[in-house]
Amino acid sequence: MTDFAATPALAAPRRTMVRSEGLFAWMLIAPALIFIGFIVAWPLAETIRLSFTDARLGGENYIGTANYAKLFSDPKFYDTVGRTFYWMFLSVSLKLIMGLIGATLLNAAVPGKALFRILVMPPWVIPIAIGVIGWKWLYNGYFGLISGLLQEFGLVQDRIALLATKTSAFYSAVVTDVWVGTPMVTLFFLAAMQGVSRDLYEAAWVDGAGRWYRFRRITIPQIMPVIVSMALLSAIWTFNSFEIIWILTEGGPRGATTTLIIDTYKVAISSQRFGEGAARAVVIVALLAIFSLAYLFFLNRVNRHYGVK
């Protein structure tokens, strides 16, 4: 039998069609590539270029790696890095724990769970600035509700300004960040739990497995890839969080809540040392890239372990 597809008369139109499909595919993704180029690639390249200059309002001069040398020789920079990662891990851990608890309760067969699902949304729906200003009022030492309640119940003698001391200001910022981020984590976990097959729970129930056993052996393994993915996204968002800390404390008191993002803003915008600020921004990108790659490697291992493609 003659293979018509292999004849020269049919091969040329076939190659033309394949090239046309490839060109059409590139045309479809071209707008996205152009958008990414202008929004991501060009600003990143410009930031890297500025990091090798002493750019200020008056102009700029090429100074090589002087900004990086100054940055890495500053002990305060390493304190800021450690504080930033501690802020991120503490906040993300609390979000994951509270989100898992909240999703489990919302997924349970309890009366009024539809109402609870609606009530969990306000921290996510309310603009961050408005919500954080509300928390700033709560933390106020003169008319704040938290200080007043502590005094009312006899836990403290005098009113306390939670944002005035280093330790309380840091943990107050963590609480606010957890309040803002927990609803999104809860909804993601809830959606994952609702995708778990009910047959698994019924089979375990028939075998006599209790609630805690079903939760550990069925729910957690089934939603583990979602937990890991949500942890990565939440870690990146928390690492780059600016509004919450800036509105509450502006990085104070005495640098207790100054993270890398806040430090970069102060140097680049407040002090108008754009070159030094750009160097800090490049370091942030590098740290997040390393952290993300490590996390993705861990995610792939988790997916392979649980058979997720």
C-alpha cells in the first residue's frame, strides 16, 4: 500500500501547516509575553542596573558592587534578614494551623455552617488598609479596646500601648497579618477537603476508624499538596508584606518590625538612596528565588509521595 503522507507532494503542505500552527500559537501568547516583559522583566533589569550605581535625585554614577559590599558588611542587615524570616515562618505557620482548623469546622456537618462561611470572609474582603487601621485603634494605649479589656479584667494595672514596645509591637503585627491572611487559607483548604472522596471516609468509618484517625490518615494526606502549595504562596506574600507593618508601626519601635521590604522602602524612598535600595531589592529577589526553588523541590517530592501528577 502506498504511503501518501510520505510523498513529497503531501509533505510540503503538511510542513507548511505545522509552521502556520506554530506561528499562530506564538501570536496568541505574544500579548502575555509583552505584558510580562514590560511589567516584570524590564523593571527587574532596571533594578539590577540601578543597584550598581549611586542613583539619587541629582543623578547617578556607576560604582560597581559598592552597594552590595556596604550592605553585606552591615550587621543590621543580617538582623533584618533573620527578623524577616522569623516574621514569615511564624505568620505562615499560624495561618496554616488556623486555616486548617477553620476549614475542618466549616466542612463538618454542623447547623449554620453556611453562615459561618460568610462570616469568615470579611478579613479578606475588607481593604487591607481599613482593616489594619482598625487593628491600630484596638492596639492604642489610651482608647484601645484590648488595653481596656486587659485593665478591666485586672490583668494589667495601667493601660498599655501594644505598639510602643519592641516585643509587643512585633507580635501585634503578626496577629494582624494572620487575621488578614487566614480567610484565604481557610477557603483553599475547604475547597480541597470538599474534593476528597466520601467513599474513603465511609470505608474508614465502617472499619471503626474514629474522627481523629480519619483526619490524620485520610484528610491530611489527600490535601497535603494543597497545604504545601498554599504554604509557598502565603510565605511569598507574607515575606513581601508592606501595608500591615507600615500602617501599624512604620517599622518601629526601634526597628523591631523592620523587615527587608520596610528597610528597602526606607532606604530607597524615604532616604532617596535609590541605588542602595535597588541593591536591597535584588537581594530580596534572590532570597525569594532560592526559597521558592527549595519549596518547589519539596512540593514535587510531596506530590510524588501522594501520587499527584
